[in-house]
Amino acid sequence: AKAIMKRLTTDTGTAALEHEQNIVALPDGLSLKSLTLKNMNLKYLADGLCVNKLAIESCSSLQELGKDLQVNDLLIIRSCNALQTLPGGLFLREIRLEGLEQLVEIPDLIYCE
């Protein structure tokens, strides 16, 4: 867990994880400018995650994004086939969703500019 935190807490506030098959969840309460996740075995993102830009791609095991997610600018989710719902209460500038075959619910409480 310490190695994950070290990789996620950079001086620039941006982080990218790709092909990290051993990570199934991120630490709760993480705050970053930008987070990109590709080709990972994540099942659950994290509670209290706060980012300006969040991009998740080809994370086929991802089922939930977590509670109290805050994305201030841009949310991109592509090819995450297990994801069934998005959390309510999102306030963001832009959202892009592609290839989410199991997505059955987009809550009313998602606000985009």
C-alpha cells in the first residue's frame, strides 16, 4: 500500500497507473489534479477520491467508483464492462462515457456545465 501511495502522490499532482494487475482498489481520500487508470483489475475505485480530471479505460473488473467522488472538470470512462452505475452528486464540467455495456443507471444528481 505504501508503494501505491508513493506512486500516486507526485509533486505535480498527476498520476497514471497502467497494467497494474495486483491493485484492486485505491486508497480512500486521495486528492490529485489528474488520475488516469488503464487496463487494471480494479474492482472498486476509492471513497472520497477528489480529482480535477479522471480517466478510466479498459478496467473490465471495475464495479463501483466509490462514495463521495469529486471530479471537478472532466470524467472519462471507456470500456469498463462491469460498471453498472455512477455515483450521484457529481458536479463536473464534462463527462464522456463509451463502451459501458452494463451501465444501467446514471443518477439524476449529476450536473454538467
